[in-house]
Amino acid sequence: MIPAWNEESRLLAAVRGGDRSAAEELVDRTYSSVFASLFRLCGDRELAADLTQETYRKAWEALSGFSGGSQFFTWLYRIGYTTFLNHIRRPRLMKSLDDENAPELPDSAPSPEDVLSSSEESERLRNAVLTLSEDLRFTVTAHFWGGLAVKEIASIEGITTVAIRKRLHKAFTLLEEVLGAAVEEEGR
Amino acid sequence: MTHNRKADLQRKLAMASVATPPDGLADRIKNDIPNDLRFAPESARKQMRQSAMFNLRIAASIVLLVSSLYFALHLFSRAGSNANAVATFHEPASAPAPMRPANVTLPNIPPQPGSIHAQQAADLPTLPGAPPSSIGSVQPAMRLSEKKREEAVGMTAGTPAYVDTVEAPTAAPEPMIVTNAAPSPGRVAEMEGFAPERAKSDLATTAKTSAAPSIASAQAAGALAPPPPAAAPRMAEARDAAPARNFVAIEESIARGETPRNGDLDVIVRHFAAPESVPSGVRVELEASSAPLDASKRLLRVSVDAATSNGEDITLTFGDAVESHHALTGTLAPNETALYEIEFKRTATPDQMIASVKVGGVTRTIRGNDLHTWNSASTRMKRASLAAAWARTLQSRSRADAIVVRAREAHIDDLADLAERVERNR
């Protein structure tokens, strides 16, 4: 799905040369993965589509700053993740996961049950991931939902792969606690 | 966390649903692709240049702001110091006062040839070696005059020819008589020009002619020629009002941290040595005691209190017991207190006369056995001597802590409070 490194480099060089078809080909090869990652983050198809579109807009603007030191998708994922965070940090649309009294925003999109194989469990897991701290959340989502390798995440974060693995271990521990507490709540 | 739980969690995370993008998303994204994707190094360089210029502008603004603040503060501080200098320069009374010759009195007894006879009170701070800068810079003639007087005081033997205020040695030093004698009319005019306050004060007194041992002593006694008869009442009123007003002005000047002028010493002493009540007639007080800060030094106080001045002569005569004396402050005049430092002869006996003062028909005489210690002296003596000592510290800008202590011991709290306030302001 992700274009091979050499092929990607060729396409990027073509885009920088003003080749629009090369840009469209890059979109074709990456937008599904970007959308999937954002959908896992936000759990909303329409929102994920909008965020994906926004991600590419930002990518074209910032393309001159892309050094090619990592895969194009890795770079795109970071932009998409930041776009998602910016979105949920907007007060008008942000819904606190901890605040049970927060008003429920109307959602015209299909419910998660339509798209998730086990929607309740997936939703609970997504909410648990979103309660993690910033560094742990990015590491988990980039690795499991963005499909990035530990080495790539370490490169993006500027830390060692060992540190990334420690982050993942700590995230698992916290997720288990959060999920276990949620199950106990439901059992009562 | 068990391995199984971890694996289960990883599986759940990895098995998260894979949603298919909605139809048309790819087209929406492709429509957003800008028409000019060409990477333009020039544009990038331009952006970088603009960014650098922006940063440079910010840095320059900060530097400019800091520099402006620094220069503004610098200018303000300079303006403040200039204002102080201008204020000192234009101090109205600062110029005339040092010209008053009454503050330095030369000894009646000429120094022995070859001997050194310093006339400064040892227990009192010495007079400043040079006049205050503001005075010196404005009035070079005054500085010269001061220098002359200092040289006259410190002269080892003989009389320098250029010092016109030094008396010629007298053949017979005894008896030593100090009166409120009159100097020449020319001198009066000169003194009126530079010390109108004292001139007004003293013009009311009637002068006695030249029994004075020296012109300098006469000047020290503040003697001036009699005014025209018609002007006498007005002058007397001015004299009566002058001390209080002057002391307030001096007090304010001291509070501002300014150094008192030579002429202020008399006013300060006059203020603190003022009588508690003014007699209906004439009251003459003559008292000798140790100095407040040095018991080996002796002081003589002459106070003449009178409700009205009728022009009576005041004659002070030093007795056989006194080897030498010199005036510290004050003049022989009605409603004045004069202080002298006296030195006894080695052979002086208790029954020998220290001094005698005659005012009209009133005569007061004290002898050796009338000498007090400072602690046993009268309150007025304590106030006068301490005030004189304190005034000298103001002129020399030395500490007055010992004077404050002495004043507190003697319950002279007004002087102690003022001295403490001045010390705090320094």
C-alpha cells in the first residue's frame, strides 16, 4: 500500500518539479492509510475524511520543508495526528472524555457499530487510548493505528527505540487499568 | 501485566477496525492540490530572508528600547544632579554668610614668638579646612578671606602682613577686655552688605568705642556702628524676629542635607540657649564649666537677656586666672549668648577671677571656685555648649552620636531629636 522508498522518492522529486499527476499518485497511494489512522483516532468517518483532507492541504503547503529523511506516510501521519489534536482541542467541538455531564454533540455520521467489528469494545479501547498522556498516546496510535514501525516513531520523536518500547509497555499497563476499571463499572 | 494480557491488548489495538474512506475523498484531496507545486528555491530563500529580517527587526527594536531606557534614565539622573547644583548655586544665603568675620575670633593674647598656639577648640570638631564648594566656586573673594582668617588663626608667631583682621600684639595683655565695640564705618558698610541679618540684629545695640583689644575681636563680638536714631526701633523689631525665622530656615536646610554656613552656628546656639523667660529688665548670666565632650577644656558663657534694648554697654573682662581665651560663637549683645573657650594659668587659684561682665549698672563676676563640671552646669550652659558642638559637627560633616548621647543624658531632647534626624538623613 505504501509506495516503495525509491518509487516514493521519484514521485516526490516529480511533485517538487511541478508534476501534478505525481502528486495525485502520492494521494492515491497514501490517503486510505491516512484516513484509517485518523478514523481510529476520532472514531468518526466524516470527521476523519475532513481531517484527511486538511492533512493533505497542510502537506502541500509544507512540502518544501520535507527533507525526505523518513517515509512520506510517516511525515503525513505526523501532520494528520497534529491536525486531529488541533481539532479536539478546539473548545467548540471538543468533548471531554471524563466529563459525564458534558452535552452530547449530535453526530450525523454512522455509528461506530456500523464500521467496527466489535464496536463497543473498540470504542472503549479508543477512549482509553485517548486518555493517555500525549507521548504515550502518539506512540500507541502511530504504532498500532498508523502502522509505523518503532524505529520510525523513534525517528519522529527524536528518541531511541528502547524509549519507544518503554512507552508502549507503560501504555499497555495504563490501558489495562483503564479498561479493567471500565469493565468493573459496567458489571455493577 | 501478564504476557497473555499484553498480547491480548496488542491484538485488540491492532485489530481496530479498518474503515474504508468515503467515496469521493480522493477527489476532494486531489482538488486541493495546488496548481503550482514547483519547489521554488528563490521563494524559499525569500521566505527565509523575510523571516530573518523579521527577527532582525525584533532584535533591533529590543536593542533600541533598552538603549532609549538607559539614556532616558541617564539623562534624568543628570538632570536631577544639575537641578541640585543649580539649587545650591542659587542658595540665597549661602554667599553672604561666610563673609561674616564674627565667627572666627582671634586671641586677645598674642602668641609667644616661636610657639604654636592653635585656637581651635580641641573638644569641638574643627572648622572645615575649605569652604563649601558652592561658596568657593561662586565667591572666590570670600574664599580668600576665609583663607586669610584660617592662616591668622594658625599662625605660629607674629602677624602676617596681609591679614587685615589680625590685631597687633599689645604690650600689656592684661586685663583682657572684650566689648561690643564698633569697627570703622567702612567695615560696617562691608558687613552690612554681606550679613544683613546680623547687622540688623546688632545695629540696635549701642557700641562702645575702642576699648576693644582688636578689630578682630570686635568683629567677633558682632559690634557695628550705631544706626540712625530713627531706624533703631525698626531694627530692634527685626532683630527680635530674626532668630526664630533663621533657625527654621536653617533647620529646613539641614533637613535637606545641606551643610550649615558659618553664620548658622550663632543662630543655632542662640536658639538652644534662649532663656526660658525674658526678664522685665536686664539679666546677665556668666558661667564657666567644662566642655561637654572634653572635661579638660573649659567654656565660658555670657548671656545678656533684655526685654528691650536701651543701648547699654556690655563689657567682658577676663580675670587673673585666665591664661588665654577665644570666642567660639555668639556676640556680646542683648539677647545673645556668647561662648568662649578659656585656658587657665597653671598658677591660678580658686579665688582668682575668671571673668567679669558689666552691662550698664549690672556686673557679674565669677572666680575659680565658681567653675562647674559640665554635669553640674546650668541647663542653659549645657544647651548652649552642646548646640555649639553640634553646629560644628554639621559644618565639618562629622558624626554627632556623642552629642546625641550627651543631650539625652541632659534631657535636652529637642537637640537630641534634631541631631538624630540629621544623622539619619546623611
